[in-house]
Amino acid sequence: MSGHYQETFYSRRPPAWNSALCIPSEPLPEQQSFVLALGHLAAGSRFLPCLSGDTIEGYQFGLQADNGETLYLPPVGRYTNARPTQKNDWAKSRIDWVALNEELKTASLAVDLRGQVDSNTLLHCSVRTQDDITNTPVDLASKRVLEVPPLSQMTYAEEIRKSICAPISILMVLAWYSIHPEHSAFIAAARHGPSGLYGLWPNNMLAASHAKVTATARYFGSLAEIVRLLDRNIPVPVSIRYASDDLPTAPLPESRGHLVVITGIQDNRVHVNDPAAPTIDTVPRTYPLDAFNRAWQHHHRIGYLLEPLREQA
């Protein structure tokens, strides 16, 4: 598997509750404050926790070290009385994720939430233990290109249009599933209050889950995983980073972090809906497979996995 990552799921749903996510490995407590054992986290790891559910209003995570110290991440959603993030030697909070400077042999995750845990609540922890730039398989291809309804962030209000690639990408996927939240309200919900950012991965997942989808931000191993999702009619928003001229024909000449929706991979081209396109009709476009893969790898192979909720048996 290209890239080294591990995942842990916690949920109150019964086994096999979702076709795109693996069976949850642990039951999720119903309490509003609890601590979950994570086990070993290697030095140099990137740790990305994410909580979603239509009955969760907001939350704050704290990563607990072997020595009992806790590093708190910024709060997500509607959450008050947040604990401040403090500097320490063993880890650093990066808003979305935590960078581990030292090995943690018995790490734990403290969770404080506002709302109620129910069967649609999902807590997902994704850990990347190594970043490697790998060659792109030349025979990689999806069965077809998904016709995801296009949206351009450049058609929205001038004061936000350059900052809303993440919520616009999610809105495109929701439209693919025939889910149509009011755009301005969804974009407002995706905005992270403490930072003012619209691209905070966990905050976007919480907003998406309120539109009745399961939502996780996670590390992927390779584009082959994306192809498997595409072949099950699941378009995938991914985060890319590229320097000037590294992604030919992109509407943004360069970016330190941008969300696009992958809709297909065929003939050594990645088909995407790029919300930074100036008009709706120019949103669907293609990029060279190898150049796109490198842009994705440069942003740690992050992607959003969104699927409509399924009724329990």
C-alpha cells in the first residue's frame, strides 16, 4: 500500500453499517465527555480525528500523552468553554490535525461534545505515519466519469469567494446525492468560528453530516482507493497543494491548499470538478494524472468520504 496510515472507527451503529467505511472497531460511548484509548502513535505521525453526526452541535478533542499531558485541538462547530491549545515538546496542533514530535506508547483521545450521540454519530481517527512521493500507476482508470453537478466558488459573494473551495466541493457531492441544503446557510456552517477559516477539515465534516450524510476527513494510501470509490458511484473531494506551473490549466496558478472533487480517472487524466473555475461550465475539467497525483501527495493524500445515511435494518 502506498503511504503508511492507520484508521480507527467508533460508532453506535451495528456492524456493516456503511458500505464505504470499514466496520467500526470500537463502540462509541453515549456520554458527552469520555476518553478513548488509541494505543501507539509513532514519532513523526500526523493524527487527524473527526467527529460527525446530525445530532452533534460541536466538540473539542484533546490528545493525551503518556505523561498525562493533554494537547487540545481548536473547538469545532458550536462549542463553548473550549480549553486553550498549549505548546509542548511532544506534539503540535495544526488546527486540523496534530503533528507528533515524539512517540506515544499509550495515547488517548479526550472528547468533549455538545449534542447527543446516536446511531448516526461517527468518530474517525486517521493517522499517517509516513509521507512518501510514489510513482503513479499508468493503468489506473475508473469505469466511468461521474456527472457531478458543477458549482463555481467564484460566483459567490466577493468577500468569501476565494476561501470557500471546501464547502462548495461538499455542496457538489451533496447535489450528486440529490441533497440540496441552502447554500448560504451551509457555507456559514462550514466556517470555523475561532479561526474564520472555511477549509477546516473536521468543521466541514460536521457541517456535511447535518445534511444527512456520513462524513469523514481521512488519509488515503493511493489513487487506487479513489478509483474503487468512484466505481461505486462515490465522488471524492480531495485536498491538493501545488507550486506555479505544476498543475497545467488549473484556474489557480498555485495553491497551498485547495479542494477539488474527483469524478473519474481515465486515459491518464484525472477528471475533477474544480470550484475555482471562473464559471460553472468550466468547473468540469481534467488534469494530467501524474501531476495531479503529486499535487495530492504534497497535501498528504487527504480526502473527504461522504455517503448518504442508510436506514438501519
